[in-house]
Amino acid sequence: MNHLQKVPLLASRAFSSSCRHLKNKVPEAQKLFQEDNGLPVHIKGGSRDVLLYRATMTLTVVGTCYSLYLLLVASMPHKKA
């Protein structure tokens, strides 16, 4: 029964970050995204965010158009030979 009492301690040691000291970057990101510079929130991260946004929008539009095309093709009657 004594070994069951040690499980929480061992689990906390396994997931602790005492061997690595990572800097908390959240306050800097909050300042960046909360400043009022007239940009939408999905573009405030810089050129990488702009590129990801445009790629996502392009894939969405192309996928929608292709789906509508396939729906149109599927709705047409087949020609009998």
C-alpha cells in the first residue's frame, strides 16, 4: 500500500520541467495580439500568419469549387452507348 502513495510524487517528477527552464512567451504574445494596430487578429502574427491564412483560403475556395463541379457532373445523366 505504501507504493501507491508514491505514485503522485513520481508522476509529478516525470512531468516536471526542472531540467529545462523555458521562458514564458505568453505575455509577449498577449501584448502583440491585444495592441490596436488596425489588423485582424489572424494577421497580427506577421508574414507567416498571412501566408497560412491565404493558403487556407485558397484551399477552401478551390475545394468548394471542385466539390460543386463534381456535384454537377454527378447530376448529369450518363450517355448510353
